[in-house]
Amino acid sequence: MANRPEDALWSRVDNGLHTVVIGGLPEPAPSARNLIRIACDLPQHSLGPVFEALREVEHLMGGSPLVEQARRAQHWVVVGLRQRMLGEHPESGPEAELVEACNRLLQHTEQPYALVFEALEAADENTVDLLVRMLQRPGWMRMPLVLGFRERHDEMPAARLIEVLHGLEGDDAVLSWEKPARAANTATPQPPDTWSNLPADVLQVLRAGATVGTGFEAELVAALLDLEALDVYDHLQRAYDLGVPLKDRGEGRFFLPKSWAESLRASLLPSVLAVWHRRLGMLLAGLSMEAGEEADGEDNFGPLYRIPQTPNPADFDGAEPMPFEQGGAAAGSSDVLDGDGTPSFAHMFDEPDDDGASHTASVTRIHPRRRDDGAALDEGASEAGASATERGASAAERGATGEERGADLGGTMDNVVFGVFSHASPDSRTRGREEEPARVNVSAPPTRRQPLHDPARAAEHLSAAGDVEAAAKRYMLAAGQAASLGAYGQAMEHVRKSLSLIDRLPSTPARRRFRIQTLVTLARLQAQAASPNPELNSAFTLSSALDTVDAALAALRSDDPPELHADARSMAASICYDLGDAASLTRALQELDRASAMHLEAGDEVAAARLLNDQAAVYVRLGDPGRASLLLAKSQQIFESRADSDPVTMIELAETHHLLASLPFHARIRSGHEADALAMGIEHARLAERWYRELGANRELARVWETIGRLELQRRDHERAGEHLSRALQVQNRIGDVTGLARTTAAMAEVLSARGMHRNALVMLSDSIELNIDKGSPIGLAYNRRGYEALRDALANEDSSDLADGLAQVGDRLARAESLLGQVALPDGPFG
């Protein structure tokens, strides 16, 4: 009895081990974990199981964290080139978000869970690739995976999963058995020649289900027919009793043989089929029929990825005037001191070289609404940037409550890396109570929720109904959804389907604008997925992305919506920033200048403020951190007046403080002001930390701790630097932030090396390289290269013959990894 395969399965699940199951999933033993079950044969489109798994996990968590909700509301367009200043580079790999969500669920509940993928023989290649990458990095996905196959064929794409897990864990990880044999004849019967023998209500439900597909959700059919879900279940039970070969796995999803589904659809009048397809499209798009009809009108056929509009300024009666309307001392005036006589943050940095100074003109034209005396944008910025304490006081007070709501990621540091930093971290000395754990729904297994939003499936049904424009729009939303997970190939497929649909229609102004927005989206995909080796994928290069966005810019007309102009120009600026040569950086400033003016013309001052942060990143790249500081101070003022009511703006404010904190990494500090500049950087990082706590942004919080650790390292306070880096490492390891781990371990290696602990530094660097190989991250390897060279230089000045072999081994491993994944260059500075 103990050797039964099902007993072995549940034993492995209880021990947190991944397992392949061939032959179907047995009923769980009483001690088994709660199962999150995902069918890979429904929805029948690429990465459908991944999105479904994310929905289920986040449902159990009571919703995604505030920071993730805000980011998704941005439709991945607000993310600008300023993230590069913080070392944030887009990377492929949709598995990261799923792994982080699952790990977060386990972190916040004592209930055992397992993620079960069923019918993997029907899974698409993108889903299989994702699961393979997760398996190839042992210990990353902490929730045990059960990979279920109804049958095995060596030629199926998912067979790789069996091979990978077997290679990692041996025979024990692959279980198979035969289910009890059914009664004699198990062949699928043929559909009847006529459907008149079925009751009318049963036949209606079957036809509706066949219109959804060979697999369909009972709740979706209920919504389509405007019936109670219990009635639909009852009709399906009656159909089964009458001999209809329905398959049901007990999760509200039903399957019909392909021949039966085709016959049922063929029995419908074409008009009925079209109406049902259209209604399904609206339901899956999250729209009512009435809303869908209005949205598809030509006058409403506008850009899909607008930057979210902020609340009406009239709602902020107590808010300070927008900085664009304020006066103040000009940047070149003598009023450059804080109240205590200390130079402002902007004036703690050396002036740029001549090459950098030649690019300063565009910032004075960023805003068309000047004062009557013609004062430029950076007037008053010295005052605005004078004191981070004064500017952020209210934010600090508001953010303090975030320590109660946010993740408790600090605590005492009893067990830190190599036991080097043993005393409590700074925040743990003042934090009075533990965080309230996230609420997790553990009273029942996951259930289907309505409405079921799935833009890709919505597009398919709308296209079948002949609603070409509506289908094109849904494909674009599906592209954004796929891109948000790093599935750039799938996103590209959706974009091309959208373009194909819209090109079938006669040209109108609205359709031309939609095509422009689609080209901008295509350029964004090409830039985000740009390969370090263009020969491997010429479709994803910065050059091809720039060509695409230039085509969009060429199609713009003066009467097009300002936000459409701004979106295209912002995308062009981002690509030019990544190209990085002097001419491209100059163009980036010009495009951001024009984009900002367009946002202001549309009345969106917050969107214009976001572009100030992007301009700041360009000026840092050009060697002018002082001007970057002035721009960041301006945007900070705007975000502070909105942050209480808008979580998207809360992200922007936290990020602005983080950008200000990182300036000492990118600039030469004026002689005699090093200590003040580093202290102000830490002050800004603390404000960013408090906002990220309130948002529940664990990943960003860890990145801020990394920044504080690096600032403390520059202050040569190795003890505090180690504390913050250790805290960052703990969080990054827990949530699976591999790129963050690579960066933080590189910084920790510097700390350990500075303390003379070169052997430990080598171990950390070696571990980081392995993480990046597992992740497939050339960007992470670039950070490893920087850390390796710093350690090599440090050892060159000491008698380190006993470490020579270890250093050579790490160098060889790094070189092999770079030859496998490719090399990318990082700009100067610890973040690139």
C-alpha cells in the first residue's frame, strides 16, 4: 500500500517537491495540500494557463499588491527610460511574476498549497518553455508543482518537462499509473443527425457551450444566456444523463468532442451564432453590450495606452499650486543654499563637461506655460530641492503607517550572510510591532469568478462576429497583458493580428490613429525584448524599434490627440536613450521636450512631470547630475500634491526619491561636500522606503535597501552597508528577484572585500553568476562582470595567492556564461 503512486505523489507534495504525473491526477489524500488546479487545454491560447494561475493565486491573496494594481493600471506605458538610471532593464521571462506571486502566497499563510497544471500534453509552447525555466532553477519556485499529463507522447512539446525534471530529481519525480478501466465501450459516439430529441433548454446550453469552444466554463455560458449558473449546471447534468459525452473535471469546466461541438455550432442560425460570438466578446472583455457598442464607435476609437488621467485638480482644494506656475530663483542665481547654509543637493555635484553642457537647451523649453517674465522651467528648483527633510515631511508622516501595513522585511538580523553583520538593522530598533499578515482566503479551494476577463479570447469571438475594430482593440490589450509578463513573442503575435484586422478596413482618421498607436506598441515590444545578439532575433532590436516608431511619427498629423503625439515621442526618446550615443541622447531630450508640451496641451501636468524624471535620466547620462536634481525636485513637488489619492502617483513619488538617492552614484561630488551629498541621498532613500512600504512593494523595497547599502559603502560604513544589503538579499531570495540578487550580491561582495573577506566575496559572486545562468539574464551577468573586475583589482593590491585559483575559476565561469547568454554593456555607475 505504501508504494502506491498516489501515496508517493502526495508525499512529494507535502515535502514541497515538484512532480510529474502521467495518467491523470488521483484524488488527494487527507493530508495533501490545497490544490490550485489549472487546465492547459482551456483557454486554448498561448500562455492562457499562466494568466489563469496568476488570477487564481492573486484571488487567494485577496488581490494583487497595491503596487501591482497601480502598475497594471498604467498598461506598461508609464515605465520610462528613468528606470534605466536605477538599473531596471526589461528582461524576458514571464515566469518571474508567477513565481513571485506563488512565493508570496506561501509567505503569508501557513496553509500548504500546490500548483497543479493538468492536461499538459495540450499546452502551448510558451507555457511549456515557462515551466521548463522554472524547473531548471531548483529552489526558485517554492510552491510545489504537479505537472499532469493524461497521456504521454515523446513528440509532444511538453515532453521536455518530463525530461528536465527526471534529469534533475531522478525516477522518483516521474509517476505514472493506469486509472481503473471503464466499462467495455469507451469510444466517443458520433453526434446525432438531428438535435430535436434533446429538450430545448438542454440543447440551448449545449449550443452556447459549443460556441465558446470545445471546452467551456459553465458560468460563462450562464452569463451568455442570462441564466442562473445552477440552471446551467442542471441542464448539463441532464445532457450527460441523455448520453451527451461531456467531460467534467469537477472545476466548472466542461469539454465536448470536437465533432460534437462543430455539429452543434452548425445547427445554429448564422445570425444567432454572430450575436452569441459578439456577446461572448463583450463578456470576456469585461464590457456590457451597451458599453461595447459605444466603445466601438469611430469617435471613441482612440489610443489604447493612454497615461492614466489624474483626478480633477479642483478636487485638491488644499493642494499647493503646480510648480510649473511658481516662480523663484533662477538656477544660476546665488540663492543656492539650504536654510542652514549647506549647498542644495543640486549644487553638491560638479558641473558637466562641455559635451554635456551643450545639451542643456531643451530643458528650458519643456513647458510652454511660462511666467510673463519668461522664466525657465528650472527657476525655483534650488528652493524646491533645498531640503529633502522639509519637502518629504508630510510624506514621511503618511508613510509611517505603511510600516504597519507593508511587508515586515526587516526585523532583527540574527542570521545574515556569513554571520558578518550580527546586530539589529536600523529600522528594527524603532519598529514597535510586527506587520499584519496578508489575508489569504483558505476556507475553500479556488473557484471560477465572474466576469472572466480575457482580451485574447474576447478578440477571437469579436472577430468571428465580424466586429473587426473591437477585435483589433482587444488584441492590443492582450498584447499589453502578454508583454507585462515578458512574453514578447506572444505579444508580437497579438499586435500583428490587430494590424492585420485594421488593415482590412477602409482608412478613416480614427483607424489611422489606432494604427499609429499599434506601431508605437510594436516599437515598445521590439525595444523591450531587444536581444543582446541581434543575429539571434532581428525582429527584436533597438534599430528595428526606432524604425517602427519613426513610421508612427511620420503618420501623425497636427490635429491628432496630443497624448498620441506624446506617447510616440516618449517611446522614441526611450529607444534613443538605450542606443546611448551623443546624437541619440540629444534626440531623446528633444523628443521628451515635445512630448511634455503635448501632455500639457492635453491638460495632464502629472504626465508631463513623469517626463521630467525621464529627462533627468538623460542628463545623468550626459554627465549633468545637477540639472537632473533640479528636474527631479520639480516632479517631486507635483507628485506630492497627488500621492494621497492616486496609487500610481505614489509609485512615481517613491521612484523620484529613489532617483534622487541614486544621484551620488552617477556624479562627481564637489570637494568638501561628499558627506552631505551621501547623507541627503540616504534621506531620499528613506522616504522612498516608506512609500514602498505603504504600497506593499517588496521588490522595490529591497532595491531601495540595496541603494542605501551602496551609499553606506561609499561612506565606508561597512557595518550598516552589510545590514541593508543582507536585508535586501533575504527579500530578493524569498520573492525570486534574480536580477536584484545579482546586483545585491555584487555589492555585498564589495563590502566583504573591503573588510578583507575576499574568499566570502568570491563565493557570493560565484553564486550570483549561477543565479543569472539559471535565469538566462545577460543583464545580471553584466553586473557580475563589474563586480568581478572590482574584486580582481582589489586582490591585485594584496598578497592573495591562495585565492588566485578561485578567482580564475569565477572568471572562467563568467566568461562561459557570457558566451552562452551574450554580453550587454552597462553605462558607468553601479546601476548602469
